[in-house]
Amino acid sequence: MAGTVGDVMDLMTESPLLALPGKVRERERRRTATDLDERRQRHADFANRLRDVPYSEVIAVTQFIDELTPFSTQHGVKGDEFENVVVVIDDSAWTMYNIGKMLAGIDKPDRTQRSRNLFYVCCSRARRGLAVVFTHDLPDGAETTARNWFASGTIHP
């Protein structure tokens, strides 16, 4: 469907064959209410923003969850192998791991060990080609470690 979540919800509201679940119907009713307390206003704002999400994104995330895409999480590939692997590291998204700090040698020992184990799982899945992409700048010293570990590869700062 090329529309939004709101378009789908409107279609369900208008259809005699489909019915919105009671909680969704109630949230829809409250999203345009006035004089809401702060908590209910946050819920209404969320519901209004959710209606703007393209429905194709809902389908895409459902396919990802159902493992119907070529993508997986770092935790989901343990034991698997692939011809080529792209590892995308976003150290701002987790508090349990920090690959950049692990490479720089500036993290706490327990998180360093978890990060090292996870990074190993990610990088050891590739049979032929491996690309590691960081979404943020690396801490000082991390690039040197990466160059040592991946000496046969190309590092782009």
C-alpha cells in the first residue's frame, strides 16, 4: 500500500468488513481531543505522528521481524555464515556495547569484553567480503586498532 498508517486506519473505520480494535478506536477518538493533561497529550501527539508513517515501513519492519529480508541483527547471525557481510555500528544506540571505545581501548573492562565478543560474531560471519561501517566518528586510537586488525583491508577514515 502506498498510503500511511492513518490511511489504513481510516479505511478500516469506513469498512463494514474490518474493525479497529477497541483500544485503537479509543486512542483515535482521544487523539483530536482538547484540554488533555500532559500525559494524554503526549499520547495524542504520538498517535498523530504514527498516522503519518508510510504503511510500507510497517510492512518492511514486519518482514524484518519475520526474517524475510537479507538483514539481521548482530545477535541474530550467531552461527550463520554469509558470502559478504556489511556490519553497521551505531555506538549511540546501545549502552551494553561500544565497539569504538573497545577498539580505542578506553572502555570499562566488562563492556569491552561484551563488545569484543559481539564484534567477533559480526565480523566472523563473512566467508569472502566484509565491510564495517561506523555511523559516528571513532574515538582517538580506534582507527589504529582497526588498521592492525584488518591489515589486509582498506580503512577509510
